[in-house]
Amino acid sequence: MDEQQHIEREVRRRLASQQSRHHQEVADLHGIIKEQQEKLLEQHDMIQSLTGEPMFFGVVYSFNDQVDPSLFQVDDQVIVVDSESPHHQKTGKILALADAPDDSDEVVAEVSLSDDTIANFSIGVSGRRQIRLAAKPDGTSTIVCIEGKPWEVQGVSDGVKVGDTVKVKPDSKQIVAVADDIDVGPICIVDSITEEGVEVLDKGEKRLVHNPKDFTLTEGDRVCLDSGMFLIIKKLAKDSRQRFRINSDVNVTFDDVGGLGDAKTKIRDFLELPYKEKERFAHYNMKRPVGALLHGPPGCGKTLLARVCVWLLAQVHGKEAVDSGYIFVKGPEILDKWVGNSEAEIRGLFERGRRHFLEHGYPAILAIDEADAIIPERGARRSSDIADTIVPMFLGEMDGIDEEQTRTNPIVLLMTNRPDVLDPAVVRSRRISHHIKINRPDEFSAIDILSIHTSNTPFEGKKDPVLAIAASDLFSKSRLLYRINNELDFTLGDAVNGAMLEQMAEDAKLIALRRDIENNTMTGVNITDFREAADQIYKQQQGLNHKYDLKDFAEKHKIQPDNMEVSRCFGAA
């Protein structure tokens, strides 16, 4: 082989090799292109599935589950929705339609199911629906609340209940699925329950909303609404700040309090004068009261007078008394075993009072019953003394951090049977400087109290003489309980309080009621009823502890309690 032939063959070999490499590169490029196309298709399918997902969330409000049999036709595709049927959730095709043999309006469909079974189903004009159309409306519909607007979507989806959060397609307005509960929305307070719905308070204004889940609601409950404020979607736990809110009437006036003339006068001086006589107060360089101490035996009207203070303070400022102006708490309720929690409760109570001032323009009343439980004298107890932290916090809140906070602070009313154990720093001047003793009723004020508690009670004769005799009988010297130092008599009258007089009035009414039932009459209470009621109270008191009553007796007769010799001695009444 000559040199020329060798060169030509080498050239052909190299060309073939280059061509082979070129073909391989083209094949590799086609593979890459195919792989990228497959990825693009996957991404397209993903994007399409995402864009096809429902865009709206709503809350199911109500159903219309009455089907329209005229929409069902032969060859329509159906789904078995009767959960009690052995063919539940199977699909099929309608072979024939016929009226029910019992002359009802029911329509029966003969269906060929996916497993080649032939079965008859009620379309569901009345009673339980057994099948639904798979590809078109069957006459049923669901009201879904979306962004505060009611939407009617076609069909009643299986397993969906009133109050469920659902996904809805925006184009076809079809319920796709039940969504996870979305408890995000405005929080309101239930004001009242009416036949039309639930009235809630939204920024001080009433709004009527619906309760599709039939939550058990009462006045004061906190509820979460949907974003459009159309439906209640969740009942919330009570706010801890609502724990000390009083639902009782705050429009109690002095006319509702029997006796206590001296205490009423001091309360008027304490609350009325600083506002009615502002110029004279300024002339004498006197400041607005910070608080008062109401002390005295149990059941004599301390809590009732605190409610009068709420009404009086509103009247002085030309306002209507509102419940936010009365913050009532029992001292032991504030106590907590965890360090800092009791102090936080105290801060919260004062803050609520300041919010009331800013909203209504006059001070709130912060009434603390059994105050000796939270502000006793520091260092007086042997164990770890929580008063060492609670009392300074209480004093700091009363004094305020600046003039504005002090101006908006609530007026503090401390109520206790043990004023002697309170911390001196609390009850000193410029703080709780007004000390008002709530005395026991005497015989004349007892008549006044009985008259209040029998204001709507029928009497057999004239009311006033009956009450006068009843009070005299209750204070009779014959109703003896103790002999003091072998010379003084402690009788039932020395233990009388307002609560006892209220009980006496109720017992007398019950005695009269029983007599009328027995005699088939409609009369009224008489002096005999009151005497029997007094006898019942006297017997009850014979077995009770009269520690506070004996202390009052000692103070009244200027006897040292430690030097009293007490002998239990019941009279013959």
C-alpha cells in the first residue's frame, strides 16, 4: 500500500470517529432535553395542582338537604352517600327511575354499581338521602360564610357539619374538603342571648351574630368570631381580668340600706364633698380621697355600702353607674402560692380601675373584702410572710408612679372584721385615712331593715305595728345567750345583724306560705309568723360561735376582752 492510500484511509477513520462522537453528543443532548422536559412537565403539573386548589375558606352556616328529583336522569353518574348502606361510597349509573310504590312523593332509582351490582336507592325527597349526583347539582345547597358574606354552594358534602371550616373553590363554588379549624378572628364579649341570635359587644357597640355550633353561652363569655364578624367559631376561656367582675346591680342607693345613719353621713362626706365642693376643698388645700376602711361585725352591711359608693360616685359626676366601676374581690382570692402572682393580680386590679376612669371619666371603686388576708401587718407572722411583698406592691399602686396615674387610680374600700391586724402603713393618713365603723342595728334601725326586706310582702294587718313588735321580740332580754362576768346579760339582740334580719323576714314569709297552703287560703304575714321566725333564729344562734359579737359587747361595755368571764346561759324564750 502506497503512502497516498494510507493517508486517505487515516482521514476516513478520523472522520468516522469524529462523526461517532458527534452522534453521541447529539444523543446525550437529546437525553438532557428530554429530562428537562420531564421536569418542566412535573413543575407544570405541580403549578396546575396548586392553582387548582381552593382559594377561599369559610364556615358552614346551614344546609338545604331537600333534593330536586327532576334533576336526576337515566345514565347520570351517582355516589351512594347512605352511611348505613353496604354500598356506601360506591359509584354507579342510573338505569331507571320510578315513583315509590307507597304513593309518596319519593323517587326510587335503579342503579348499576361499579361492582356490577344492581340496587335500588331512594333519591331522598323525604327522609334520609341515599344517593347524590356525582357530576351536577342535585338541588341541595349549603350556606357558607366567607369573609362575613353568606355564599350558597351547590350540594351537601358528606361528613360536613354546621360550624365546620371548609375549603371552597372560587370558580365553581364547591366545597372541596373540611379544613383544619382556623380560630383567628375578632374577640368579643357576649352581652345577651336572644331568639334572633347572640348579642356581643364590639368596641362598646352591640352586634348580632349567629352561633352555628350551639355553644353554651352566658353573659360575659368571650367568643372568637369569623373575620367578617358573622358567626361564632369558638368559645374562649374566661379572661382572668373578668374574675372579679360583679354582675349584681350597681344602682343600689341609700334608700336600699336600713339604718347605719352615721356611716351613711361619713360616706357622703368622703365621696361627695371633694367633687361637689371643689373650690372649698382647694381653699383648705385638701386632696381627693384615696380610700376608706369599712370595719365592723359580719353581716352588718359593709358590702352593701360598697355598692352604694359605686352609685353615689357616678351620681356626683352626673353619670350612670356601670359594672366596670365596681371591682370587688375577696382578699384570699388574690393569694397564690407562686411568687409574683399575687402582686400581678393587684397590679391588674388597679389597672382595670384606671381603664374605667379613662373610659368613663370618673373613678372606679376597688372594694376588697376580708382585706386582712392580703395586707396584714408585716412581720407579724412566724412563717414566711407574703405580706412582705404584697403590702409594698399595694402601697406602690395606691401612691402611683406619677400624678396622672394617681389621678386615675380607683378609690380603695377595705372591708374587714379585724381592722387591728392591718398594716399601719396602709391605714395611715393620706392613704386609707377614712375609718368608718359599721355598727350593729339597734331596735329602731331593725324596723327599718325589716321594712326594706318586706317591701313587697302582703300583711294580714297594718305593716308598721307588726314590724315594731317583731323587732321588740327579737331584742327581748328574755332571749339570753351568755352571762358576762356574772353580772351582764348577752342576749340575742347583742348578736343581731342585717343578714339575720333578712333571714327573719324570709322565714316569716315561708311560715305564712305554709299556713296558706295547709288552709287553702291567701292571707299574709302576721306577728305570730315573725315570733315563730324569731324563735327559729334564737335556737340557731344557741349553737354558734359569737367571738366577734362578744368582742363588740366588750367594747360597748368598756371591758377588756381578755378579762371577760363568759358563761353560756340560754333564756326561756
